[in-house]
Amino acid sequence: MPALHMGQALTLKMKTTKKNKFLKSSRIIISRQPFEPKSIASSPSASAPWPAKWVGHPDERCGSPEILAFHLRCEVRKDMAVRIHVSADERYELFLDGARIGRGPERGDPGNWNYESYRLNLTKGTHHLAAKVWWFKAGNLSPHAQMSIRPAFLLAAEGEAVKTLSTGSAPWRVMKMDGIDLLPPELAWGTGAKTRLIAGKFPWGFEKGAGSGWTSVSTVADAVPLAFSAGYSSKWLLTPATLPPMLENHAHAGIVRHVQSIDTWETSAVAVSSADHLEKEAGEWNRLLAGKGKITVPARTWRRIITDLETYRCAYPSLTVSGGLGARIRIRWSESLFLPKWQKIKGMYKVQVKGDRNRTEGKYFIGIGDEIEADGKGGRVFEPMWWEAGRFIEICVRTDSQPLSIEDFHLVETGYPHSFKGGFKSSDSRLDYISEISKRTLRMCSHETYMDCPYYEQLMYVGDTRIQALATYILGNDDRLPRKAIRMFNSSRIPSGLTQSRYPCRDPQIIPPFSLWWVAMVHDFAMWRGDMEFVRSMMPGVRAVLDHFASLIRFDGLVANPNGWNFLDWVEGWTWGVHPDGGRGVSGPLNWQAAMTFKMAAELERMLGEQEMEKRFERLAGKIAKSADRAFWDEKRKLYADDLDHRHFSEHSQCLAILGGLIPQGRRKTLSETLFTAQDIFRTTIYFSHYLFETYRALGRADKLFERLGVWFEHEKLGLTTALESPEPSRSDCHAWSAHPLYHFAASLAGVRPLAPGFAGVEIRPQLGPLKWIDANIASPKGMIRVELKKEKDNVSGFIRLPAGLSGTLVTRKRRMPLHPGENRL
């Protein structure tokens, strides 16, 4: 283990006793506040309920970015186990005796500021606790998903270690860390600053108190938990982190696609050419990537190395170097290399075309990342403060008067630790490929929150997140990330009652239709997972959203378009995803979505026994649907129009009208024909095809789904290992909402859906379409559901296996069959 480093393992093994030879200092999950106030009856503001204080640097530069080191040297008189609770604004890395044992805090907002809890197993003797804390809140340097107030650090210890370890009582010191410059993000909007490490200025060994400029910390604020905030003034209301630690899997990965001698640092303007490839050196670089060798770059040499990770990854790159005083190393990431060609996208802005992702020849590497300037010393280990994403890595090296030794380069892969047990196989191998890229997309877009994309924005949007949560439900039983998403959007609501469209986010944005999809998320959770007390806690927010839409109902029973960005889908010909008449006036799709959502809310109220609210929402759903049917039905075209003048028609209106289940039966029958034959109609793109596929399933026409999977079938030809944001040319190669086929394979083709809240019963309505057989495993709160079916002409045979305590119904065109726990033969 190098003596000088910027970060190491997540957990530290430490010798303690003969009985327990090795114990780990590690993260733990808690569900209740660790400190109870002694008394609040007489003076609730007499003392803070936590025996610790938020601390900072006494010379804080107001509004400027800060990178701080905090350190405490403590003497332990006997072997002991200590529980501590740690947070920071914005981010921290926590070290014990020089080794990193955690990162955080889990992203939230000031009213729900997370802290992580750790168990430290300390042996008798001297120990060092340290934290690296950074605060980028300036301009566009801070990630848009990062909410913050000011730079600060908090560590609260329990029991006998309260005074000896806690900030505010123990003699903690703080130092401003030199040697890290912040680089504004250029290509990837919203993800935050990258860094340039100047190794000669960096305080190596700060984890054990090395470095100059240490001073005593200053007190910033009381440490106040969300559950006990009365009478206290605090900038952050503390709540326990609810998610497990993110993955930290060390891996050597990648193959070298190009090695080149260059004479410029502006490599984004240099096309890859096989004529420039240094084949012999490529072998040496491949051994480095495999962890089987090292590279020495001679003095006064320039090199450019392009590595193909062969699949999409989210990871911290870890680089170990020695020597090379004044050498400069740049590590950049990209989802793909680019062609020298630009194309207009969605009729609004231009993007550079990527083409075949497997191809590098004649293409340009344009990416984002970090830089290092070597100091000539040995064993320097660099990891950036935030992870990177993509498939390709470009390493550029420029040495000065000394050779540089690159001793190791590997990835510390990160993301939410999903445990996927569900899966889908079929007679069409193309669906196997779609399943795999959809799973990887879901993994890459799951971190401390769900994300729309890991490369560009890293923001949790309601529209994406509803689809991600549904896919999560069918794959496993860990629902902590969906719960957090639902809670966070509830916390985002503004005075009107609407949720923000993306959250946590320091830049408020309102997409009113997304507020309706958030209500649908609550309904999804109630059906797929249950926990009605959690659902009940969300109902004030559900009612507030719908009260806002109810206030927009006009004299004619239609909902007027709310203020905000009424985004529906990235359809060619629509401005910024808003359909004609989606701005001011009245919108057909929005009225149908509102009617459907009022109906979902009525069902939620019924589940909770709130009969008065149930009746109110049912009445409003019926009123809007009746008015929309009257205003938007076009008898000539046998379709619902998007606008009152009947000039525009879309699949979106037909889907939302059908899915709401509130249109006359005759209209539904007509739409079941015209939806498939209509010409001159706006078509759904990748995102809204989720609702198109839901409509196909509702109409018993899941066979039509295969006709619209074409864009996913093309992914393999394009060399993609994750799913696109939109049809080519796509900005993002990995986008959350594009993973929805994974859900439909299980819930529409295999047909497995909850029949009652919390999966108290199951309905299995398979629609195999052109498939000859399927083999599906779907998660439920009671265990895994197995559906293995084979189709011969119109006959379906096979078996369905239900977990203990779960029964339901099989529905086919020919019969209804009760299903019992265990194996059911067809």
C-alpha cells in the first residue's frame, strides 16, 4: 500500500482481539435518530439535541469554492467499538488511520440533509480521523444535483467517545488544501467541475495530519435532526442516509485501440488514424490495463492512448505514478468517438454524429475528465473526487525532463448495489440483447439517486424515474431507491402544490405533467410493493398536486394548461417536447393525463379507506374525461385531437385516453382499430413509447410492440451496450427512460402484474405475439414468480410457479384459470 495517496479502500481491516482476529470499520444503516434530547419542556433551544457542532475553516472565503482537510489525532486507552455519524456540505471522504472508509453524504436537500453512520473498531493506541471536504458552490462548478449552503463538516460520536471524537468538542483541526484546481465542465452540462491535481502543492499524507496551514476549526451551526427541529436554528436538518454504500469494485479493464505520438494538447481536433498507431507500444499499454505491467514514458515525450472499455461503465479512474517531475497526464472519458458531421436534432439544436460506436478510425475523441501534474516523487495515487462515465478513455501524457513511470491504472466501479434476480428469455434472441442493455442502462443510471443519464446531467427527473422504478420492481425486492425518489419529489413541491420536475437540484424547474407522473409513481408503489403507511405519508402531496390541477378546471370542464414547461415527448416537429397548443390554452393529452391521474388518486384513497376523497377524485376524473371526449373527439378521423381546433393528432392522446379507462366503450373499440392505421399523426419516440406499449397491452395487442422495438433492435448494429436517449442522432448513449422494454417483457409479454395493493394477488395475462416461448422471472414482495410458457398455434402450455402466500389468476383469450402458490401446470 503506497505511503502517499489520495484515497484507498472503502473498509479498513483492523486487528482487535484473539477471539475476533479481524473486524472491519464500516458503514452501518440506522433507522432512528442516534441522540435523544434530555428535555425540551422548559427551553427547547437551551442546548442542541446532538452533542456535536458543524465546523468549518475560520477564514472562509464567502462564495468561493473550498477544498478542506479536517484532522483529529486521538489516543485510545483500550480496544473499543465506537459508532459515529458523519456529514458535510457539499461532499466528504472519511479516513481512519490513512485509509478511506466512506464517502458521502448521500444526496438530499437542506430540509433532508443526510448523514452516514459508521462503526469504528479502534485498538488501544494512537489513531487518526480525517476528512476531505469540498464545496464547489460557485457558478457552474457545483453539480446541478448538488444542493448546498456553505462549506462545513460534522462528526458526532456516541457513548464515551462523544467528547474525544465529536466536532465541536474534540480538538479538530482544519486546513485549506492546495494543489487542486477546478476545471469548468465543458461538454457534460450539469455534472460539476473536474480537477487538475498539482502534485507538488498537494498536502500528501493529510489523512494523518501532514501538511502546513492547519488551524483550529470554527463552529458553524448546531447539529439538528429533522425529527427534532423545533426551537433550533440550523442550516441543515439531519436525517439518516437510507441507502447502502455505493459500489466500489476495483477492476482492471479495457483494451487499447490507439496509441499515438502527438505534439498538441488539443487532441479533440486530431482524428484517429491507423497510420499513426504505434502497435508495439499498444501491447505494453494493454499489459498495464490488465494489471500485469507498468509503462515508462521517456523524457520529453508526448503520447495519446485511447482505450475501449468494451461496455459502458461508471467509475473512479485510479492512477499510480512515480517520477516524471513536471509531467502532465490528462484522463478524459467519452461515450463514443465522433464523426466530423453535425446533424439537427428534434428540429431545435445540432449534435455531433457518433455513428458506429465500435468504430474509432477517422473519428474524434471529445470528452471530459481530470488532469495531473506529477511532482517527481514515488507512489502517487490519484482518484478524482467524483466518478466518470462512458465507454472510451483517452489518456494523454506529456513528460518534461524526467521519464514518468505509470505503475497502475484501474477503475473503481461505482453505482447503486442492485441485486437483480429477475430476468427474461425468449425464442427471439434480439430481446435478450435488449434486456441486457436495459439492465446496464438501469445500473448506470442508479446512484445516490436515480439519474436521467450518467454522462451529461446526472439529475433525477420524474419522467425517467417512474420508468426506472417500475423496472426496479420487476427485477428485485430492494425498494429503497424508489422510496427515496418518491420522498424527494414530495419534498420538492412548491407553494402551488406541484413537484419540481427534477430533484434534488439547485435550479428549480417545473414540468407540470411530471407532477402527474409523480402521483402515478405513488400508485405504482402501492400496487407493486405496498407499505400503505408510506403511501399514506405521501397523500398530502398527492392531494396538493391534484388540487392545483383541479383549480385549473374551466367553465367547460376542461383543464387549462398550467404554467411551466408542459413537456410530453421529444417528437420531431414539437418545440422542446411540447405539442401544439401545449403552451397556452387547452391540451388534449394533458386533459387525458389529468383524468387518468385523478382516477389513480381515487384508487389510492380507496386503498386507504378515505371514502370522501375517493368520491371527490372519481367525480373530477369523470368530469374531465367527459369534457375531453366532447371537445377532442374527431368523428371524421375517429381519433382524439390534441387541440380544440382539431388540427393536430398524436399517438399520445389516444394512449392516454385509453389508459385512463374513462372513455365510452364504443370509442375504445374504435381506437383499437384507428390507433394502428392512422396516418399523418405524431408518433411516440423512445420515452413515451412506454405508454404506447402500455396501451398495446391494454388492448390485447402486445404483438404490435415488436413493430416499435425497431429503434432498440438497431442498437446492436450501432455497437451500443446501453440504451439511447432518443433516435439517432442521440445526445446521450445511456438514458434511464430507454430501459422500459425490460419492464414490458415481464409485465406485458409475460403479463405479470399485481392484482391488489402490495402484490396481495397476481394477474398473469401473457401476450406472446410472435414469440414461440418465454421464460420469465419477476420479483414480488412474497418472492420470485416464474412464468415458462410455450405457444403452438393458438395453444399455450407450460407452467407458472408462485411463491408461498401468493395466489392469482391466469387470463388468456380462451380461459381464466385460478393460480395457487407453488407450481401451476397449463
